[in-house]
Amino acid sequence: MPLMTLLAFIFLSGSFLSLWVRREPKIWETLICLSLLAGLVAGHITWVGLAFIACLSMLWLLYDRKPNAWFFIILVCFSMSFKLRLIPGYYPFLITSKFAVGLENPLIGLFPLALLVPLAKDMQDWKGVLKGLACGLLGIGLLAFLAAISGAARWDFTLPSYMALRTLSNLILTSIPEEGFYRGFVQKTLCEYFKNYRCGSLIALILTSALFSFAHIFWSPNVAILGFTFLASLLYGSVYLYSGKIESAILCHFLLNVIHMTFFSYHAA
């Protein structure tokens, strides 16, 4: 991996992890700026791509100051454009033909985690995280069983190529930002909107899971896997509702992905 590419992803990862050490704007903002600068030099981001990221950050700053339904809709649509790779100016680093890492997609989860989502701070918080994770493990077991008996995935214990790198990427560049955006921002906001409705939390959970599945429509090789993506999202959202801790959803998401990569047939290996 070229040095500037490596630095870009180290700084990006550091910006996420720093939030649990000290959620200080000067720290995560500096790290993300260094990441984007390194990405620009390495050729993974163009000036056009950088302009779109600046627009995303401005939208988040405006929403943080004055949250409203219109800003919420705009942010969701704009962020989904990043997720679906509809915005020009970004060139991921190809590790294999089926494994690539990009700098832009994780940013949709960085801003809500940095600005809005409560994070675990002390032992009491982490006890709540573990409580939620215990519930999530039961759900992971059920999903694995259903996937096996339905034929959506077959048992295939194999370590994918670049397993260590995939694991780190899955945690820091996938699970953390996706849960920050879908659960910490979208689901939480929808729960607040539907709080006076009967089964409001369930409505928010289903709508968020539908959005999550739509974001994975080009990643999923078939309808069956897309269906299990929806079920997995229901699990992550339920864990978040149960524990109230975003870390529970992150760890549940991460563990399910690792189990999928390791113990089942994995189309992106």
C-alpha cells in the first residue's frame, strides 16, 4: 500500500477512534483534514470530491445548530448518494478485485457520531453495551441458523484473503460509520418523529432497515442476501433500542460480518 494511501486511512481511522477517547472537535477535525489531504495527494479524492465533502460537513453543521425535518431529509438523501457511489470524485484503493476501501463512505457516519450520538464514557455505560451485545449474540445465532437452513448461505469455514485488514476495515470503516448513521442518526430521529404514534419505534426500525437494505442493493449478489441484510438491520436496530447504546449495535454488526466472512460462503471474498 502506498505511503500516502496508508496515512489517509490511518488518519481516517484515528478520527473515529478518537471520539471514544476525547470527543474534541479540534482532534477529530484535524485528523479528518489530514486524511483528506493525504487522500488528495494519493489520488483517491479529487477537488470535486473534496467540494462534495465540504458540502456534507456544512449540512451537518447547519443541522447541528437547527435540526429540522427538511435538513434531515436532505442529509439522508445526500449521504445515500455517497453510499451508492453516485457522487463523482472518489477512487477507492483496490486490494483485490472484490475488496476495496474508500475514504468518502465512512464520512456519512463520522459527523453524527462526532456531533449527535451519545457514546459510552464509563463502566456503567459499557455494562449497558455488553447487555445489548448479549442480546445481539442470540440474534446472530438465529440469523446464522436461518441462513444455513434456507440456503441463502452455506457453511464454508475459510479465512478470506487479507483477513486482518478486512477485520479492521469492517470495524472502523464499515460497522462504526454505518451504525452511527443508520441507527444513531436515522433511526433515532425517526423514533423521535413517531414517538406519539402507536408502535412508533417499530415503524422507525422498519423504515431504517429498508433504507439500510437499499444502500446495500449493489453489494448484495441476490435477493436472498438482500433479505438477510434487512433482517440483520432489524437486529442491529433492535439491539440499539434495547440497550440505548450505539456501541452495542456496532459490535453486533461487526461480529455478524466477521462470522459471515469466516464461517459462511462470502461473495465479496
